[in-house]
Amino acid sequence: MSYKPFTSAEESFAHSREIRDMLYEHDDFMASVGTLADMGCGEGRDLEWWATRTTRDDTPIPLNIKCTGIDILPELSIAHRYPNIQYQQQDFEKPIMQSNRKFDIIWSHDSLQY
């Protein structure tokens, strides 16, 4: 199998959204996610999706997933809009996390090949 890069940021985000929407259909899985790290988060569009998820009940309840974006960009403006998004400026090829920090999900859509 060979890797075919996405031709645009929109194409990459659409693919990521397709995967996330499949995961969102699994209520028990989504309820089990308390923390997430997005390695190579870019502008944070995936982070925003995870941070704003709710239950799929008739009266939705926020899941309040605590999200950490990691990228080499100097700042992540979306982190200022949501209290459950933090940003860490760092190259994720170098050691990142402290040994006592744990995440339920490590998300890294369209970033490892770089």
C-alpha cells in the first residue's frame, strides 16, 4: 500500500471528519474519552471537533473532553476560545509528555508523514 498525500487542507479535514464521525456513532466509546492529545494539530480544527462533542441524547450533554494540541506553530488561537483546549508548542518528534501525563486518545491525522 502506498501513501497518497491529500491535495489540500480541506481534503485532509474532510477525511479526518469522516473518521471522527464514524467514532461519534459509538456512544460508549465517546463517553469513555476524557483526554486527547492531537499531535501535529495545525490550526486546531480537529481539536475543536473533539472539544465540542456532546452526547447524542435528545437533550445533549457536553462530553467536555480535555484536549491538548501539540504543534510547532507559535500559537493556536482556537485554544483561547475553549477552556478544555490547551496548546503546547513543540516538535512532537522530541520527547513531549511528562511521565505522569496520560491521554485516552492520541490523534495524529495527516501529520506523521512529515
